[in-house]
Amino acid sequence: MNPDAKKTLRRLLIAVPCMFAFGFALVPLYDVFCEVTGINGKVFQSEYSEDLVKEEGRPLGLQFISTNNENMPWIFKPSKEVMTISTGKYYTATFYVKNTTNKIMKAQAVPSVAPSNAAAHLKKLECFCFEQQELKPGEEALLPVKLLVSDQLPNNIKNVILSYTIFDITDYNEDAIAHNDMNMEH
């Protein structure tokens, strides 16, 4: 092997593992970046939201949007698509879900906020997006989200959109193993 080929091979042997490690590091770095900048409208659970409750707030339009990931067969929609709220006060909204399949399924909802600079001012005390949701065949539920929009929201923002995308996270391998175990018992 000529010296140039050996040099290239050495560089590749170093570069490939470094690229692989960088790929894994991107996810936590992205989450930190989104939390700091408010980009992508990520919403985080608030521990100190009681300090944000105010007697007098300003009116704000709150719109709810629900989207199913392309592989999610459930019915998923907000109970109310639009609410008029006041900043500095808690409100509870609900989302209706129904498992339309003949099998137990698990789902996870991922929130997003628009405009993105409003995300830092939206505080959630309770949200179905914090936990996985499991529904039996044909089961339906109302999933709550208790939220507050801080009075420090910039005055030029008159409407906030809270969007949820629901994903199927069912472990189908686990179902297949359980099904095979049941068949072996009979």
C-alpha cells in the first residue's frame, strides 16, 4: 500500500468514529439550544410557574392544533380549537383521543409553540405530553393540559398556537413476544 493510501486510511479510521460520536451529541445539544433560544417552540415543564400568576393580565388568543404522525391511526383533536385567555392565569384545555385499532397501543405527543419566541412564556403545570399514553382497542380519553402564559409575553404577540403531534410508540416486538408466549401456553 502506498504512503498516501495509508495516510487516507488513518484519517478515515479517526474521522468515522468522531462523526458517529458527534451524531449522538447533537440531540442533547439541540435540546439545550432550543431551550436557550426558544427556537422550534419547544415547551418545558415549569417548576416556578406560581410566581407568574397575576390578578390582571392582558387578553390573548390561544389556538390548539393536533396532528397525527403518518403512522398513527388514532383520532386526536382538541376539545376546543380556540380559547381567549388572560396572561398570568391558569387554564385547562383537553384533547380527545380514541384508539381506532383492535390492539393496545402507546402514543407520545410532542408539543410545539408558534411564534417561537412565545415558548419561553408558556408554562405547563400538567400536560399529557409529559407521559406516554396507552389505550386499549376502541378506548377513548380526554387528555388535559394545564397552562399559563406569562404576563411578560411581548405585547406584539396577540395569538399563540400550541400544536401537538402524536406518534405511535408501541413496541410491536413486545406484542409479538407476548402473543407467542400465549400461544405456547395453550
